[in-house]
Amino acid sequence: MSKRNRKRNILLTILAAIVGICMVSILLNKTYRTTFESLPETDRRMLTELSELYNHFEQSSDQLWNKDYRFDSKPLLLVRTTKDSGLFRSEGFAVNVPMKKGIFAQEISLPESMGLPKVYRISRFSPTTLSAWFPANFGTLNLKGMETMYFKYYPKMFSDPALYFDFSSFLLHEGFHIFKQKDWTYDANGAEHIDNYPVNEENYALMGIEFKLLDQAMAESNPELVQQYLHDWTVVRNYRYYKWPQLIGETKTEAIEGSARYLEYRYSKLTGRNLMVLATKQEPYHVTFMQAYDFIANGQAESPSFLERSIRYETGAALELTMDKANLPWKEAIEDVPGKKPGMTPYEILSNYYKMNDLTTIESQLGEIKEVYDYDALRKQGAKIVKQLIGEQ
């Protein structure tokens, strides 16, 4: 046999093996473990959590975002993998997708008590879901003519998840980006990016006052007092943007990421879980903004660069949660409606509500606020932060 024929035979053998593996996998998907009770444990836990999540949206969507955002009706493809951003994937479960039994799809028999819509297990070799092989945790693909979110889950999400990466929280956060915020423009054209970030003690001291005010607003239950704290916070934030206009990018992150994080916190509260602003795994399951600020200033926690963007997930969510407490309407205002109205960030909503447009008044009020919140001590902490950042350069 010639070398050419041997190579051809080897290639044909490999191709036949691949085709055989695909056919066996497709056949098993149709015939093996087609009931909820027979599924692997990770799949059962995923569907159980999905059932709980859907039930809460069906019964209490107004306590999560509003009555119109029904995540339980969105098309999903849930794909099991072995780890975060896993490349090696198993079959996917299609939910809220008008599938029918076919060569690549098999309906899974579920207990009626779970209250889930029809769930179809889709072969990992289905041509329509090949993009879900990419090493990404989530994305979109076209399934039965519908833009469908694919989301990868793995065992650690259910046994010992990292903060914010348990199945329900992570799915809600990224699903909100894909389904609710797809028309929001806050992050368009790099609007979140901040050029020439002001690394100086005054900026960090004023940020410290903002954190103190947010902590008080988060701890307060009296709506009138919460409104006063938010008013003073808005004074400080306005002055920071007068001094450093480039910082306006903070507000874009607060709107986009803060709103998605807000949904996580609302779901956690609704279900009696412990995920809250600036969450930790140990009791009391969170730190305050000022505790985080002091940890950073004293070199005991995150790099000070955490204060430039990452903290805005938390300040955005905190602003929205405290506006709820203060009975200030904001959800309709924050939403971009293409061709009708631009959305407003939490900062813009508060500035508009308190009608802050006079710099002289802002500076006068800021002087009083500085005295109340020990601005001089915060400048010393700010100087520590600056020193750390200069050392990192």
C-alpha cells in the first residue's frame, strides 16, 4: 500500500470515528436519561434553581424589576460544562424556545410541581448551537429564529460558588444585560472609560464623603432621612464632576452594571439569601462602603484601582436601592427608549430631582457637609490611596 493510500485510510478512519462519536452522542441524547429524576445531579440542581427563579418572577416580578420584565419568559440555552469559561461542554437545555422533537432535540419529562415550561435537551453537536463551544460563559445565538441567550453552568456554581457567581445571581445579571439592557446606550462608544483619572487626595476624600452618605442611606429606614442623605450625596457628586468632568464615566457604569447588580440583590432579599451590597461570605455578609474604603487606604484589601470602576457596580446598586427606600421613582427614567427618550443615570435622576444646577449653592452646601463628615481625616486617607497608586505605576 502506498504512503498516499495509508494517509487516506488513516484520515478516513479518523473521520469515521468522529462521525461515529457524533451519532452515538445524538442517539444517547434522544434515549438516555430523559426524565428529571434520571438526570445528573448538576443538571437537576440547575433546573431546580431555575424553577425557583421562574416562580418568583411569575409571582413577584414587580419586587425584582417591574411587572413588565419577565425573565421567566426569555429564551435560554443552559449548557453544562466543567468549570468557569469551560470549553468542554455537555448537552444544552433549551427553555422558552419553540422546539419540537427532532434528531438533535429531546423533551425532558419534568415534575409538574416545578412549574417550568417545556424543556428540551439539545445535542452538543447540533449545528445551531456550535457557538456555545466557545470558551465564554454566556452569549447569544439563533435558535428557531429567536435570539437566545446561552449560559454555561458548572458544579461549583451549586456547591461552593464565588461571590456573585452562583447560578441564579450570575444568570440574572448577565440575562439583564442581554434582554433588558440591549437598547441601553450608557456604555456605547466607550462612554464608561475615564481618561486622565484624577489621582489626588481631594478626589478620594470627596469620594469618602459619598461613601459615608451611602452607608447612612443604606442603614436608614425613614424615607425622609434617606432623601436627605441622597441630597447631600448629590451635592458632593456634582462638585466632583465640576472639578473633574471626565469622571462622568462613573455614572455610566453605575447605570449599566449597578442595575444588573441591583436585580441580584433584590432577588437575594426576596429569597432570603445573604447576597447584599459589598457582599462577603462571612457574617454579617457584607462590609460598608467606608469599611471598604479604609481597608483600601490602609493597604489591607483591594488595589486602590478598585475605586475607579469596580466599586461602581456597588454604588450604582446602592443608589437604586436607596431611591427605592426614599420612594423616588427612577426605573422608568433610567431606561433608554430608542427613538423616544434617552435614559438617565442614577446621578442624573437625583440631580434632576433635587434641581442642582447652581455651583455657588453647591459649594456652600459642600462646605457644611465637609464639616459634618470630617473631611480633613478623609484627606489623610486619600493621601494614602494616592501614595499606593503612585507606587503601582
